[in-house]
Amino acid sequence: MLADSKLNIEVQHAWIPPPFRTLKCNCDAAFFVEEGITDFGACLRNGGGDFLQARTSLLKQICQSRRVKNKWCLTGSNLAQ
């Protein structure tokens, strides 16, 4: 649980599994500007929340966030096949 001291609001974050017989791919990226690196990750789970696969990738360049999103949408699709 996170608290925002300026707004006095508590926020809870929880992973929500996908509907039965579907898959969910969670993706994330980190940008290390000083090092000139972009790091990606994707995790695939089924409707029961069971882990299926994961992938990571490191690029020695800073990418635009749209490019990152497109890359990992494709990666998630490939993981599901």
C-alpha cells in the first residue's frame, strides 16, 4: 500500500488475473539514460495466475516508449503461441 502525503490518499496495487482460458502478459521497461540502456521484461500468466513464461531484453540505446510498447506487445504475442 502506498500513501501520498500531499493528497492524503492510500492506494493499493494488486495483480488481477485474466478471465478463465485467457492469458495475460505484463510488460515493463526501464530507461537508464546516463548509461544509454533500455531494459525490457514480459511475464505471461494464465487465468489461474500460474506463471507460464518470461522474457527480458537489454538494448544498448535509449528507445522511445512507443517502440518499447510495440516490441513487448509482439513479444507477449510470441510467448502465447
